[in-house]
Amino acid sequence: MTSREQILARVLDNQPDMKPLPADLHTAFPAANPVTAFATVLTAIGGAFVEVADFQAIQEYIKTHFGGRIVSTLPELAGISEQGWENQDPHSYANVDLAIIKGHFGVAENAAIWITEDLMQQRAVPFICQQLAVVISKKEIVQTMHDAYVNIGTADYGFGSFIAGPSKTADIEQSLVLGAHGPKGMTVFALD
């Protein structure tokens, strides 16, 4: 028996007794209103939360606050989006000023939004654009990440990501920098 095998055998012989997992793995998040909690956390991490009644309100907001190259995966926003952008080389998205995509749901405790590849059109888009806007329904905001994983646990998807606020770092001279790698800003449009 080699020394490696001896060590592994000793580890195997000295395992602690198995203990059952708790029956309920959910944690409580003290948010009476998950929409308000989501907005508070998103704002605290550098994002913007905009409550809107419909897609017309989103279009008006974008016309007022953004310019440049705008792409969107939402057919309701085709009037302000570049057409035919979806099937290009991912490098061609480096100059996208604003990307607007839909999210499956948001998480109140950390303002993360679950987005899968089918909603992104191109995987690179939400990570390479200058500004990111995500549209979610207020009814689709869950309390905690535990609730989020219950939602996606049995779902069938190829690629998915939780996105929360603009990228940030404080490594350089202990100074917070937003948009260090990825979008410089993130706006969440919450539909009624």
C-alpha cells in the first residue's frame, strides 16, 4: 500500500458520524415588501430602479436618459433598438451603449436577477455593453437566494447567470470603482 493509499484509508476510517440535514433549508429575509427591498439593495450597490406601468414608459425613459447604439431582445422595444444585431460576431457588441434584456425574476435580498441564454440572445451582450437595462415583473421578485434556487433547481437551461448591479471593485487604492469590468451601470425596469 502506497503512502497516498494509507492516508486516504485513514481518512475514510475516521469519518464523523452522518447527521441529517435540517428539514427546512429556507432562511427568512425580513422584507415585508420584496419590491421595496429589491429597490433599496439595487440602489445601494450602484444600480437604478425604475417602476414603470408599461413598455411605452420604458421607451420614454430610455429616450430621455440614454443614447448611442441600443440593442434589445424585447420585441416591445423594437422601435428604439437596432435591428438585426442578434447573430453577429460577439466582438461587434463592444460598442453597444445600452443593452435591454428581460430577466426571469429578481431576488430581494441581493438585487440579483436570474437571466438565461434564451433571454440574452448572445451570451456576451449583458457583460460587454456599456449600460445594461433589465426588465422584470414586480410579481417575479422572490425574497431570498434559497427561493431563487427552488425556482431554477429543476429548470432546463444551457447557460444562466445571476446579475446584480454594475460591476465594481475596490482593490485599487481602496477606492470603489463602478463599471470596472462589464457594464458601467445597471437599470432595472419593474413592470406592474
